[in-house]
Amino acid sequence: MTEKKALKTESGLSLYHPLVSFCYFVAVIAGTLLFIHPYFVLISLGCALLCAAMINGKKAFLGTLGFGLPMFVFIALANPLFNHRGATILFYLSDNPVTLEAFVYGIVSAGMMFAAVVWFTCYNTVVTSDKFIYIFGRILPSVALIISMTLSLIPRLMAQIKVIADAQRSIGLDWKSGTLGQRIRSGARILSILVSWALEDAVITADSMRARGYGQHKRSTFSIFRFGKRDAVMMALVLILLAAEIFAYISGRGTMEFYPAMIAPKTDFIDVLMYAAYTALGILPAAIQIKEDLKWKRLK
């Protein structure tokens, strides 16, 4: 039972081969960034939020919302305030026109950025550093190592800065209290300590890698990942949906004209197929997770 609970902590998509997971996120994130179309953006954002809620857990999902929602509101409001293009003027603000086209484009752009952020949080949960190194370790070993170390450094720095701030607070040097000058000095002290810790940690890491013989000869590799029949089926499904996504982009069905006047997106049978294919691609992780949850419930 303990072993089953340990395995259950992984998301459904994490149980597939790393190459399958990586290709999936490349496909869905590429579509998110390329499609400037309200329907595609809405599909991507809805699927991203659903997958994040099921894969990342409640705490991480709420943290993503806490960061993404203010970003969404800022981008949606900033675009019509600074971009005055468009034929339909809603009102004037300080003699500057606020247009409907700029307002709608701001909402679509904000939704696209929000969806991309949420998809990247799902990517970080599923494609861990060891999987990333497995995929690119033999092709670009140095680049894979640097990227993996960089991605792991960010959460380590965030955790360490919290430790340093708590230690400073315990001796009466809280950067959140006091005058503005005192708070600036306390913040600068915390930053200085963090930089010193990061440099020392880099030296320790370099010494450890040298002691283990890094770079002296071609390194051997070990992997627990095996590309099986289930992975082949999932990869084929991802590639088919990716081909539909590429067709939608090349044919211009993934873009919409906003300036100088909005042209409402037409919806014919091919468009409906493209929306359905993109929706199927977006909900794959959630569907796999639901399937795994049902399987575990039957085993209890």
C-alpha cells in the first residue's frame, strides 16, 4: 500500500516516456504562443487551468492564479491605454482614444500569456530535470546540464532567501518594518548574503563535479525509462494533433484580424475540426489523470 501511494503522487502524464511528455508540451505551448485567436486562446487557457488544477495540486494552482490573474488584468488594461489603433472608439482618456479593437486584442494577448505561464508550470511538474537530461544528455550534454542547473537554481534561491529573511528577522532586522532607509538597508543585506551563499554554493558544486571526474572522459548513462507500446500510441496521437495544429496555423485559421477593424472569426466545418483537435490536445493530461485516478480507486 505504501508503494502504491508513492506511485500515485505522480501525474498520469508523468508515467509516460519523457520524450512523449516533452513533445506534448512543445506542441501545446507552441500553439498557445502562435495562435492569436480568441477561440484558440480560450481553449488553451481553459485546458491549461484544468490540467494545472489536476497535476500541480491545490497549493501550487492557487499560487499560479495569484501570479497569473494580476498579470492578465495588467496586460488587458495596459494595451488599450497605450495602443490607440482601431476604428471603433469607445471613449477618450486624456485626449487619447480607447478603441474596442485594442481592448479586445489586449484581452486575447493577456489570455495567451496567462495560458503560457500555466502550461509552463505543468511542464515543470511533469518534465523534471532528470527527464530533461535524459532527453538531451547524449545530444547536448553540456547544454542540458546548464539548463537543468539553471532551472533548479531558481527555486533554491527562493527557498534560501526565505531562510535568510527569517534569520534576519529573528535578530531584529526585518526588511518589512522600520523606516524606508532601514528597510532598504535590510533588503540590501539580505541580497548580499544571498549572493555570497550562491557564489559559495557554486564553488562547492564545481569542486564536487571535479572530484567526480566530470569532463575527463565520456560519461556513461543509466536510465530507467523505456519506450513501450503505450508510449508509441500516445506519441502518435500527439503528432496527429500537432499536425492539425500546424495546418490551422499555416492555413491562417489560428489568427484573427484586429486592426484597423476587427473581422469576426468565421466558423465552418474545418474550423470546428481544428477547435476539436486543439481541445483534444489540451485536455490530454487531464484525461490521462482522470483515467489513472479511476484506476487507483478501483485498486483500493
